[in-house]
Amino acid sequence: MNMKPKSNIVNLPVYQPGKPIEEVKRELGLDEVIKLASNENPYGCSPKAKEAIITELSNVSVYPDGGAAELTTALSEYLGVAKSSLIFGCGSDEVIALITRAFLVPGDETIMADQTFSVYKSNADIEGALSIEVPLKNGVHDLDGMLAAVTDKTKIIWVCNPNNPTGTIVAERDLISFMDAVPSSVMVVLDEAYYEFVTDESYPQGVPLMEKYSNLVILRTFSKIYGLASLRIGYGIAQPEVITLINQVREPFNTNRSAQAAAKAAIGDQGFIEECCRLNAEGRDFLQKEFDRLGLSYFPSQGNFVMVDVKTSGKDVFDKLLRQGIIVRPGFAHYPTYIRVSVGTPEQNQAFASVLEEVLREIQAPA
């Protein structure tokens, strides 16, 4: 090919999502498949969100509101923040991309954990920035190590809390000490995609901290506990002047009408969210107890997933589980013997635990 792409994207890895159920059924000839790979809500979305989607279908030929005004009003009231402090994206993934587009130039540095959400690094790579990856400590962000990595070239620090894929959290007191020490010229992006699943009281409330720290940006999503993953809608919360800058690189109609309507309705059904949080905590506890029973170590999770050490190739365990119709997530560069499993319904969790036990027994059996 004679056309010349940007040199920094030539070897960029393509994001690998969890294997789709339909593909696995087709490839392996299976009738029943349980997908526990993408941290989706096994209970779906609020009935109110479904109703809103159906109503919105009559407007399918009409462009969406570029500024998502009604959703912005509903969310600002729910969170207690100014409307000018919100920005919506095609998933929080797009907000990440918009932040890097607005703030990073070649030669800048950005700091993140060495095993965290891969989209931070891929977007920094696209902008030609250098990613400094600081190793996790027992699966948790090493905030002191991240602080030590700050230079005069540092533009953005990413803190995924709870962290994907480990599910671990940074406690409030540690986050505050960290924010006190970070230069005010450095943006700290606190990715709270799994915020609503957390039950640990030491977890920080990021939104109130924005009053003290003008360099703090918070990311959240409707894809996880709200169950609207296919509609692709997430959001960022920051000081209005930061939101203005991000908005300057946003595409005009980046979120669709159905997503906006469903998200607005979903905010109004917090009873559904509370029930999903309760059920998730029970499922998470069940999985962790099963791992204890099987003698497997894992990172204590506050998300809707658990990352467990299967003490052999995570990819091999993934393949064997896949053949029995259970999809999990392997392939963690710094944790090759781990798999990440999403919390499903009680029936799905039980099925996974039973099949995992069979698979591990088969692997450990003498040849």
C-alpha cells in the first residue's frame, strides 16, 4: 500500500471485546452459551428504559439533540452538579478519546496502571503521547508510584476505580492524599464505570471532590449496572471550562436518540439499580467463596466481575470453558494465569463454578 498512515498507529493493537454468544454457538455447535466476559448486567435494563426506547422508535428519522439537553437536565439534578459540568459520549470510551484528542500532543506523557482499561493507552498512542505504566501493587493502583512518575511533561493521570480488570479500589483517604500532591496542571481522570456496584464504605465519592480539585475529571457509564451497553452512552463530569474544551473536539451527534431517552428513563428508576447492586454483591460473594473452596486466589473485587488465578494458562482455561459454552476473559499481559469472570445470575454463577472445577480437575489430572 502506498498510502502512509500515522506511524504511531501502524502497530497499535485492535481492542478485543469478549466473544459474542452468537459466534460461539455457531463455531462450536452449542445451543446454550453463558457469556461472563464483558461485565454486562445479567438482569438487563429498567423496564422504564425499554418503554422509552419503544417510544423513541417513532423518531428514528430525526437527528438526536447534539447537546442531549433533556438527559443533561435529568442527570445534573440527580448528581447535584451544574449542567455545564457534563458531557456525553458514545460510551465512556468516546469521552476518553475526546479527552486525549483535546489535551494530548506528541511528546506529552500520561500515567496509568500497567494492568488497567486498555483504552487509555490506545488513545494516548493515537495522539503520539508516551504512556508511563506503573505496576499495580497486589492488584491495586500504586498511587505513590504514579506520583513519582510525574514530570513536567505529564498531562493526564488515569485512575480506574474500581480497576478493570482487577476490581480493586483506591480508598478515599488515599485518593485525597494523592490529589493533594498532584500538580494542579495535571488532569486526573477518575474512571468510575463500576461505581454503582461498590459496597465498600472506604470507597471515595468523586463528585464532591471536584469542588476542591479543579483538575479532576470523572467518567461514568450507562453500559454496566444500567444495562444499556448496546446503546453506547457514557458521560464525563468536570469543571465547566474543562467540559467546554472537550466539547470543542466532540462530533455533532455523538449520542443517539434512543440512548438519550433510555438513559434519562433509567436515571428515574434507582430502585432497579439498587436491586442490581444487591444481587451483584451476592453473586460476587458466591464466586469468591467458590474460589476459596477451590483453593484459588483472586483480587477482592468491588465491581461486577472477579479476576482469579487459575494457576495455569488463563488462555487454556478460557478455551476449555468455551468448549463447554462458558465465555470468560483471559489474556492479561501481566497476569497470564488469571481469568476475569463477570458476575451473572445465580444459575449462571453456579454453572460457571461447576464447569471451572471440572476443567481444573482435567488439567491437573496426571497424563
